[in-house]
Amino acid sequence: MLLPAWANSALKEKVMYSKNYLKHAHSHCFANRTAIEKSFLCGCFECCSIFSALQVKSWIEERKDRADTGLCPYCDIDSIIGDYSHEINKSFLSAMNKEFFNSDLSSECVCFESFEELFNSYQSLG
């Protein structure tokens, strides 16, 4: 399996994002089934969790001309983005959370300490 080149540092990276960048990224949380299914990692910018794309099991059915929208396996909110669409890390999810939910959960992010830990969790899902 090919792993994303940024995987080892992505979970701890600190980056600043512009409002336009976040607005564009937000468009990837809707009608995103195809992108989620092509992703390795996903992140939820409501609860700031980072998890395997294989953990996304619940979907909102959209109109016939649009893909379904994925729900977070931790908080059941439709605020997830896959790494097929965007690089997933704590800083990005925290910035998205602050911009779209007007809160700051950066200290409460649920994620893995290392890519190895995430990879092992991913492997156990089959």
C-alpha cells in the first residue's frame, strides 16, 4: 500500500490558513462519498477527530445527481473531509472548527500519536 508522503508529520503540523482557503476546503464536506472512498485518512472538523476512511459507515443520501455525504464515526456530524481532497492534520481541523463552529477544540483533538499507531488501527479494520 502506498502511504501519503506527508503522513509522519501531518498529525503534529502547525499551519495558518486563510478564510478563503478554509471556505474552499469546506466545500469538500458535502457530497463527498467518492472522495472519502478514495481516501486513507479522514478528519472531522466538528469534533477534530482523525480516523481511517474505512471507519466511515454512515451516509446522508443527497439528491440523485450528487454523491452521498459521510458522517463522522465519533460525533455523527457531516463535517468530514478525506485526504483525497485535503491534507488532514490537527491544525487544519482546528482552524476549520474555529471558522465554521466558532469554537476551538484544538486541545481536545482525538487523533493518533504517530502514523504507525494510525496504520495499525487501519490494518485491524481489514
